[in-house]
Amino acid sequence: MNPTIAMITFRAMLGRRRALLLFALPLLLVVLAVALRVTGVADLEISSLVLQRFAIATLLPLVALVAGTGVIGPEIDDGQIMYVLTKPIPRHVVVLTKLAVAIALIAVFAVLPTFVAGLLLAGTTAQLALAFGIGMLAGGIAYGAVFVALAVVSRNAVVIGLLYALVWEALLGNFAPGAKSASVQQWALSVADTFTSASYVRSTVDLPVAVVLLVLVTAAGTLLAVLRLRSLTVAGAD
């Protein structure tokens, strides 16, 4: 990991307009949790439903999309990546640094708010907050790798990623039996299911399968990003 690249990336990410989504989406989740707690309807079933449908199914992929594509996509689009490519920095270090920044942003703007919302909704009951926090982190790492790779491969990464998140993950991943097994959302839910005794949290994918698939997707996305970045020349990035 390169500290200089990481610092520049953090500064650039938090200074763009798209960063507003990083603040707005988790704030909405916390506000919803507070509202449900105040009105007294936040039982274990409702809490589980909110964390599944809002946190894992909506907040996580959208925050990961903003973070994953934002850490490197704009630099490639406007040619600023040329500055990095002229430095004696291995391409895999660039990718791993960008991915680390993306994961850090996902942890701050998706994992932490989900944990807080879980505590507001259910307290420590059934370890629901901790379980979803761990599940969100596991899924966030995989999403981050996928969206970083997508940003390196395509200039339309945001559009493609949004279609993937909304159509495959949110729609087919929830209702099509075959698609559920190939959904990062379901793999993350499987991890969360392992750490909570709440019967309302259920995944269609067994934990060993989910863990293997999360690792494979993360590794594949990272490798693809490295290989694609290596194929870019300074002239090609201009």
C-alpha cells in the first residue's frame, strides 16, 4: 500500500459531489432506525427486515459502487492516472491501495452505520448489530474489488455497476432461485446469519460456500484490475 496515493485518493473522494451519497445513504438508515425505535415498532423481525432490505440489499452495494468506482475511475477518465503510471510504483500496489481506500470508505459509510442502526433497533439482542456489521464488511470487500475492477475495465463503470446492483443483486438476487446463489448480497447475509441467533435472518447459501465465493470474487476482481492497469500505457492513459 502506498500512503501518498491513499491520502490523495481519500482527499479526492471526499471532495467530489458523489461523496454526498456516502453521507446521505447511511444517514437515512440511522434516521429510519431512530424513527422505528421511537415509535416502538422495532421488534426483532422488523429490525432484521430493515437490516436485510435496506442495509445489505441497498446501502451496501450503492456505497460500494460509489467508493469502488470513485477511487480510480475518474483518474482514468480525465487522464490523471498518467501521473501515477510514470512513477516507479508497481501497478499491483496502485490497485491494492485504491482497493484499501474503497474498503475503508465502505467500512465507515456502510458497515459502521449498519452496526449503529442495529444497536438502535435491537440493542444487543441476538447479536443482530454485530452480525450484520460482520456480514456487511465481508460483502463490502467483495463489492469493492468488483467495482474497482469495473472502473479500470470500463469508462461506463457507474452505469454498469448500477445496473448490476439494481437488477442482478436487488431484483434477481432476491426473487430468482438460481441468481440467489450467485449474489454477493446473499453471501454477505450468510455470514451475518452465522453470527446471530435471530431466526428471521436467513440466507439461501451455506456459509462455507459463501466464504469461498467471497474470497474468489475478491481475488478475481483484484487480479483483473491489476492486469488491466498493467496493460495501460502512459500514452494510452493520456
